[in-house]
Amino acid sequence: MISHKDNPTDVLVIGSGVGGLTAAIILLKTGCRVTVVEKNPLPGGLMRSYQRDGIDCPVGVHYLGALAKGQPLRRMFDYLGVTSRIPVERMGSNGVIDRYIFNDFIFDLPEGISAFAANLLRAFPEERLQIDVIVKNLKYTSAKMDDFDILFAQNHDFVSLVEYIESLGSLMTNLHCSAGLRSVLGMTSTWIGIPLDECPIYYHHMALASYLSSSWRLTCSGADMADAFASRVKNLGGTLMVGDPVERVLIDKRVVEGVALKSGRVLKAKRVVGAIHPKILLGMLPEGAVKPAYIKRISNLEDTPGSFSAHFAVDAEPHQELSYNVYRVFTDGRGTISDVVFYQLRKSNLPGINLLSIITPSPSAEWNRWEHTRSNRRGDDYRVAKQQKADRLIREAAEIVGPFKGLKMLDASTHLTLRDWVNTPGGSAYGVLRSTKQLTSAAMLNRTSVEGLFLAGQSVLAPGIFGTVLGSFYTVKQMMGHKKFLEEVVL
Ligand SMILES: Cc1cc2nc3c(=O)[nH]c(=O)nc-3n(C[C@H](O)[C@H](O)[C@H](O)COP(=O)(O)OP(=O)(O)OC[C@H]3O[C@@H](n4cnc5c(N)ncnc54)[C@H](O)[C@@H]3O)c2cc1C
């Protein structure tokens, strides 16, 4: 047994992504002593940007939803005390947040559910009935999000059974929606890695409603955002240890006792929050710590796919910043999305240079030759393969916006980069796939059968900054109990 006598920490958090740092801040604010342990030399996980040729390149924060005053993410950021440290600008000033370019039509995603409904009706005038049903559901989900029903309602009906178990794809099939309408609605689910036919209505609407309520871009870097969270932890008296991965979670008789780090250090605590992928946490548990059924359930979870990202510097004058994102979308005759490419053209931190970021899926088959090598050891042919893919992407981009002046590739990364940088199994971008196919096994992932051991991070409730932050509040509620949470946390 490890003694807890001189223990300076009540809770150990594994991982300093937005999920771990959010959990740490809430726990610190409610009086716990907290230590966050991060494997990388710098905190922030996917939130953190990096520099190439002096230009800041984003990783996992391109835009954020629901940050207007009074909206859910803003209220959570206010509670966490990070709002003033994360400057943002509102998108959609010209009526467009996202432009979806399909083979035969363009659809603009505007701000506001009513404006969205109007755009849908304009694009699909014969489908008023179908659009009415979808928009009604969307408004319902949005209202529940605004109320933080999932956190505060005693017996929340946030996820009504039908919304939870039915996929939006099957609802749309039952409503006889056209291929065009399916492809527009399919964009949100595809972007969070879930095919429309497997995407629970609730997950789809939660992600879409958050961006429709208001969409924002950072005017600071992702690194600044990460530092805002990290310094908040420190200012509240928390400890942040970086560059030393957790290797093992220490458990005695199904009760958590602390963690062992790669350096050999042992940190003791009665509660541990793994703000990392559940499969990675599972690999840290001693044999016999959890039941075989739990091991099987977690090991068999399917994850969202990984992504390929490329960043290019372009001359700012001929390639002015776009205030909206562009998605090039490829579909089949049924409106099922087969491929998506995301483009964001923004001012860079250097004068006269704008940054074009492109993201697209990163199929494992393209990169499996390098699967067993670690970063920086993949050799020249890997670099060439990345360059070739980036070249193809930039040629396709030029078909949309014309030839580029002053073009320079800054960096390209595959799902293997994500896998090695933040320890996400298979390089998954959004963690566990929250599909209708594995609803039961993916439910309640923030709990484990080990006393004092919890999970946070994008896999526990929903992905994205909004879903991950909300998930951390949900995990802390689980740790404290409903009554204490209501007393302590006011949003
Ligand atoms: C390409 C891409 C684009 C995205 N774009 C957006 C966007 O525009 N808007 C949006 O809202 N969301 C976006 N997301 C999703 C969003 O970034 C994530 O949902 C969110 O950042 C996940 O946070 P997390 O804390 O769960 O995980 P992570 O950020 O992955 O944090 C986990 C942390 O745990 C650490 N760790 C892992 N193993 C160990 C260990 N053994 N010991 C110690 N530490 C460990 C990792 O190093 C990491 O720092 C994007 C994601 C990707 C991949």
C-alpha cells in the first residue's frame, strides 16, 4: 500500500489537452489540490499550435462555436477564467461561416438556426416538410445545450431515446430526403468523423448547433490558447509537470493509488483523471485491475479516422483572408460523402504573408509503410509522400481559387503525427467513434470500475473543444456527485 500521508495532491490528471486542463481548473476552483502530468515538453495537446518558418500553424483549433456572451462555451470559458486570455473574432460577417462546394451546387452555412433553415429551403424548396422536422429537432437540442441540461437537470431528458439511438441518416431516409439535403446535413457528421447513417441525431445537432449559434476564430495562436489554460492551472495553485509520460496507474484492490512516470517518479493521489484516450489508459492499468468484460469493451471500440494537414504560406495581397471556411465535398448519387477537403485562408502572424491550411482524411492504407516507425525516423520517402499529397491538395485548391503567388509549403502531417504527438490510437482525430453502432459500449466512458479512477477528454462525451470542455465538467460532476456539483459549479 502506498501511504497518502504527505500527499500534496488530491487529484492527478493525466494529459494537458483542453480536456485535462479544464478538469484541473474546475477541481482547483472547488478546492482540490491538483497535479497535471503531460508527456510532451509543452502543455496543450491538440490545442497547441507550432511554428514553421516563423509562421504559426494550427493543429486542432480552426474555429470554435457558441462563444458569444451567454452562450454555452463562453459561459464555461468564463467559469474557467480563460476568456480574456483567448482573444477571438466572430465569423460570418458576410453571412457565411462555412462554404460547402459540392460537384453541382454550393451551400453556405450562415449564423443562426433560422438563417440555416432559410438557406436549406432556398436550396431544397420541395423539402419544406423534411426541413421543418430537422430544424425542430435542431432547435430542441440547441435549447437543451443552452440550459446545460446534461450537467444540471436532476433527471435530464437531454438525450431522448430516439434522438440518441436513431441516426440522422436513417431519419432522413425515412423522411425521403433528397441526395442534396443529405449531403448538406452529412457535412457536420463527416467532419467529426461519423458517417451520417451512423451519426446519432443528438451528436450531429449538438455539433451543428454550437457552430450555428456563433462561430469564432482565434486571433491569438493555438499555443497562446494552450498557455492560457496552463497558466490558469498554475495561478489557481495547481502543478503542471511536463515531459514525463505516465507509464502506469497504480491500483491496489481496485482502488487507485497514484501513477508511475517514465522517469521512475511515483506520484500519489486518491483520485486520478485520465484525460487521454480510454485505450491508452487501459494499457496503463495493472493486470486484474479491471474485469475482462471492461477490457474487451474498451479494446473493441472503433475510433474516428485520422487526418492529413498541410500548411502553406501565400502572398497576402493577392490571397486575402477569407472570413469563412471552405469545404470541397465529394458525394455519391445518394448524397453520401466520400471525401472532404477543408480550407482555411487566414492572416498569418507575419506581415505580407497569409496562411492556407488544408485538412483532409488520412487513410491508413496510404501510410501503413511507416506505421511502425516513430516520428523523425520515417525517412525521406515519407517526406516525399507527404509532399506529393500536399502538392495534389494545393493543385485542387488552385482549381477553386486560382493559381497561388508566393506559395511555400510550411509543413505536412499525417495521422501518424497525431498518434505520436498526443497518443491517440491509430492517429484518430476525434477519439472514440460515437456512432449508433457502438452506443452502449461508448456510453459513460468517464467512469471506470476502479475506485477513484475517472476519464476525461474528447472520447468521454463529445469531441471538439466544446464537447471536450463540456465532457470535463461532466466528469467532475461524476467525481463530486450531483448535489455538491450544483452547489460548487455555477455557469
Ligand atoms: C486536425 C484537427 C482539427 C481540429 N479542428 C478543430 C476545430 O477547428 N474546432 C474544434 O472545436 N475542435 C477541433 N478539433 C478537435 C479538438 O482539437 C479536440 O477535440 C480536443 O483538442 C481534444 O482535447 P483532449 O484534451 O481530449 O485531447 P488532447 O488534446 O489529445 O490531449 C491529450 C493530452 O494527453 C497527453 N498524453 C497522452 N498520453 C500521455 C501519457 N502517457 N502521459 C502524460 N500525458 C499523456 C497528450 O500528449 C496530450 O497533451 C480538431 C482536431 C484535429 C485532430
